[in-house]
Amino acid sequence: MPSIELLEELALAAGPPGSEGEVRNIVRREIGNFGTVSHDALGSMIVEANGDAPGGRIVLDAHLDEVGFIVSAIDEEGRILFLPLGGWWGHVLLAQRVEVMATEGARLHGVIGCKPPHFLTPRERERVVKLESMYIDIGASTRAEVEDLGVGVGDPIVPLGLFSRLGESDRYCCKAFDDRVGVGLLIEVFRDLFTSDDPPASPVIAVLAVQEEIGCRGAATASYISQPDVAIILEGIPADDIPGTKQRQGVLGKGPQIRFSDPTALSNRSLVKLTKEVARREGIPCQIAVRKSGGTDAKSVHIHGRGVPTVVIGIPARNIHTHSSVIHWPDYLEGVRLVTALVRELTPQKVAGLTEY
Ligand SMILES: [Zn+2]
């Protein structure tokens, strides 16, 4: 049975792009004994189960990193200035708490400072504050104090989150569901497959990619090790059930999303068809998406080598790229069922059939 405690641990772990170690260690603990563990030179982790088996190599990809920040300067009054690592909107940041991961090892709580409404001019009230003019207060009054705490230019920063159930619902709120729901799905699917009496015979390779939020970099380098014949990208995707949207393709409670396309990748049509057939047969609700914005690790994976048939399966999450994204737990459970059944469906013959033209 998928574990909510595992998802909580994953979501609360700190993993800004380039500093994904905490999340990587959880994954290694959970699935490292199901196969051979290796890493690419950027830090992505690859767990290869049944590596020597004949048949198409099935890659499951989720990214370890989350949107964060990097220290760009420290001013003379001890404020930390920063740049984003990944996509942020100024509106969601003022007065939010963050954790500075100092080079020397200290983990320091801070808060992004802002003007109180009392001091705002009418014009300032209408505007979104730019990240370049924000600062983090870690309780220091001088640059020397900040430096004495071990903080320097280049140190990573992550949102500080709280994991909570909303009311008595099946909805949970935390930072980093993009992409810790994907990482969680991957772990649960691996556990289902390789603790069962009938594990799959094909090679199944978990790729935990680094640096997705700044350009799907780890997914590109890890592909040289994982050598996928088919890839399933697992994501926490933006829910679009917000006021004013009409054509909704990522609604909480309507099951996992099968993404056909976005500006970075087109899913393989035969693989999408197979995924939909598996969902129908297993009675798993799902939503089909054609997105005019956004992107996933499919961007890098589907054009690796001579090309890789790829599909993106996402769990809708509201408010992603903030401190407080929201998912519907049954969507996650259905996602585990769908991906597990799809991997079982991908026999060597079916994988070969995906690229018969
Ligand atoms: Zn993501």
C-alpha cells in the first residue's frame, strides 16, 4: 500500500537544483536494493533492475530537484539577495520562509522580507515585486555576521514547507509536490513490481534526474547510462481547475494525467494508446492533456540517441512552484496502479512495436 508518510518525507526533503542529496538518499534507501545503483556525473541516480534481461529497456524517470534559489550577494546590513533556480512568480514569495543551505553545512531559517501595507504607495500595491529586489532575513545585521554563519555567494536556498492534510479531505498540501509525487510514484511502482511473486522479466530502470527545473539537464546526461528503449516520465503537473479555466485537463480527483504533448515533447502515439488501453482495462480514471506551455524531462529523454518513445504521466497538483501545492491522494494511488500495469504491459514485443514505422 503506498505510504503517505513516504510522500511527506520526500516533499519535506530539501532538493534545489544541483543539491538534491537529501532526496537521493531517501530513494537509495527505498529502492537501492532492487537493482544496480549508479550515477551520472551531475548526480542523477540510476537503479537498474533485471539489467541483463533481454527485451526493451523500460525507463521510469522522475526528477529529484524542486524550484529554489541561489545566494547572489550579501549586502552590508546582512540581507541575502538571491536569484531563482527554476520558475517563480513574485506574488507567491513575499514573507515566505526559506532555508539557506550554507556551504559549511549549517541549515538556516530565513524569511523573504517585504514592506508592510502601511508603507506601500498606491502604485506599489498594484505591482508584482521582482525577485531581484527581494531579500532574505536570516537574523543577521552585517555582512560579516552572515559570513560567520558560513553563508556565501552561490549557496542554495529552498522553500521551507509544512505537510498538512486539508480539513478531513483526501487532499494534502506541501512544497515540492513537483516532483516528489513523481519520485514517490517511482518508488511505489518499483516496490510493487519487485516484491511481487511475479516480477517483470524486462529490464526496468529508475532514473532520478537532477536539475530538471533549470532545463532538464540530468535527464539528458542520465540517458547515456539508462539507455532507454521506452520511457515513462512521472511528474507533478500543474492542475488547471482554477477559476476562469474552461478546457480542463488536470483536475484534482479525476485521476492521473496522460500528457500527449507540450512545447518540449510529443509523446509516442502508440505508447499513449497503450497507456489509455491499460487505464481502461484496469478501471483507472485518467485525463488526456495537450499543453500549450510547460515541459518535462521528456524534453531530453525523447531525443536521446536515435530517439526514445516516451509518455508523460502526471499527478495534478494545484499551486505548484509555491510553498503550498495541493494534491488529491487517490490520484496518486491511481497513478501507482496505472504505471505498474503499464510496465507489466510493455513486453519486449510491445516495446519493439512502438518504433515500427
Ligand atoms: Zn516537475
